[in-house]
Amino acid sequence: MSKILVIAEGKDGVLRNVSFEAIAAAKQIDHDAEIVGVVLGKEQLEEQAEQLVHYGADRVIVVQHEELKAYTSEGYGQAVLSIISEEAPDGIVMGHTSIGKDLTPKIATKLDTGLVSDVIEIQQNEGRTEFIRPIYSGKAFERKTITDGITFVTIRPNNIAALEPDTSRNGEITTKDIDIKNIRTIVKEVVRKASEGVDLSEAKVVVAGGRGVKSEGGFKELYELADVLGAAVGASRGACDAGYCDYSLQIGQTGKVVTPDLYIAVGISGAIQHLAGMSHSKVIVAINKDPESNIFAVADYGIVGDLFEVLPLLVEEFKALKN
Ligand code: FAD
């Protein structure tokens, strides 16, 4: 039986959904594998460990350390490498998040092994596990097979569905002491620039504004719609460059990649660099006053009109539906 490590990731004491998706991915790699979850942090991680078991982990290793209070590649790297050397896994899966993107290449280098990043689908084909990932800003897909060494992958959030949690599942949870030392990076403070609402990269619904929104004040209307829908707010680089919103909201080739169930593009023209970050959304709705706008080429539903007239109507309708 093979063994696959799933490195979980939390934010503000809560596990990110991609951690559960990573367990489902591990099972897709090898249904019979022993899935070992890894939870890192400073304290109070028991609940997170139990949650991983509910979502399919057979065993969970918890590492609590002062140096793991905030993410640093050195601290997390030392902890994960120590677990890998003890557990000798056949596979490692982590989310393709900011932390996953930073940590996994460093670990792969230390292990002198390959890494398939940003996987959106896993298929079994004639006895081979194939990993499908977008390339050229989402214009094409490649299939990769790992023929040698550890199967090391990161998965894009919102693409591989997590299993239904089963609260009756039991699994061994062990706490491991690891000597983490010589950390040269000191995190003094974590400043959150984005709104405290729904996490953009994991949101099921995204309302994104572009230069057409015309001002910081114009974004208020977007937040109203997002509030009613329980959505996260995103933006095009055009809107960020114009100073209407923070760069942490930018979606696209040089911003965040999102795959929500519903993406509402408001006053966004649909430049190729923007499409790279959102074109794999399940349903795309575009609101634009220009019927020739490129965004309509990828939209499932298009509303041709002035966003300042359309948005209040949508907010009113969705509010009425909720009541
Ligand atoms: P515009 O192209 O100006 O579009 C505004 C749209 O709003 C228009 O279609 C207009 O018809 C519509 N509009 C105006 N007023 C209204 C109204 N009242 N009602 C309804 N519709 C209205 N861009 C990204 O988004 N993400 C990236 O990650 C990114 N990376 C880049 C990397 C590189 C190397 C380069 C060169 C560019 C990158 N860009 C990126 C920029 C990209 O090329 C576009 O310039 C940008 O996406 C345009 O933003 P926009 O659609 O908001 O603005």
C-alpha cells in the first residue's frame, strides 16, 4: 500500500477548503493509499486534525511550534522535510495557494524530485496516473505522468471536489516535536489588505469589477451585490492600476487564478491576461455596455447595458429572492 502526505493549510485558525480537496486528490492518485494529513501551526490544532480525518485522512501528524505561528518557508520547510524523512511517503499533495506555490518547489529541490503544479484534474489511464494542468495562460492543457520518484503535486483550489465529510470516521492523531531552528525570517505582523470577506481564491461566487466601474466609489455597488450573493470581490488589473481597488483583488495572469461556480464580470473588457485567471469558472456572466467586448466570447450569459443601471437591479432582485 502506498502512503500519501497531504499538507493542510489553515487561515485564521480555520482549515482552507483546498486542504480537503487535496485529500480527495490523494485518493484519486491511489484509492488504496494511506492518507496522512499534516497540520502545522502554533496551537489549538486538534480540531483541524479531526476535520482532516472526517474528510478522509487515515492518520494526522500535528506539529505545534512557536516558529510555525506565521508561515515562513524556512519554518514550514524544516517541519515538512522532517516529516517526509520519517514517513518516506510515495506521494505529497498540497494546495496551489500562495503558500503552496512558495513551499513546494523548495521541498522538491531539497528532495531532488519533480513537482507537477497547478493540477486541475487527475485521471487514471492504462495504469498511469495523469495530471492535467493548464498552460499558456489557460489556452491549452498538458497531461503529465510521474514515472520516477515521489508523486509530488499541487492542486488548484475549487477544481477537485472534496469528499463528503464523515464525522463518524476515526483516525490516529499524533503530535510530533520538531526542532525548528536558524530561522532567518522574522514575521513581525501580518497586515491584511484585502477585505475580510470571502477568500477570493476559494470563493464559489466572484463579482469582479474592471475599469468600467470608473471609481473607488463605483466598487461599493459591487460589494453590495457580493454581500447579497455571499461572494468575494475581485478586479481586473485595469481597475487596480486606476486605483479603484487594492492589487490583492487582481485576477489574471499576474494576479489570482479563480475557478468559482459563478463569475460575474462587471465593466471588464476580457483581455487575454484577465481571462487567464477566470476563464475556467463554471458559469460566467458578463455585464458590459459594449456588445463587441471580448468578455462576451467567454461568457455563458451576457448583459449588454450600463453597469450602473444593471447592478442596482440585480441587487434588488437577489435581495427579493432571499426574502
Ligand atoms: P478596459 O479594457 O478598459 O475595459 C473596460 C470595460 O468596461 C470596457 O469593455 C467597456 O466597454 C466597459 N465599460 C465602461 N463603462 C461601462 C459601463 N458604464 N457599463 C458597462 N460596461 C462599461 N489584466 C488583468 O485583468 N489581470 C492580469 O493579471 C493582467 N496581467 C497582465 C500582464 C501583462 C504582462 C500585461 C501586458 C497586461 C496584463 N493585464 C492584466 C492587463 C490587460 O491587458 C488589460 O489591460 C486589463 O485587463 C484591462 O482591464 P479592464 O478590462 O478593466 O479595462
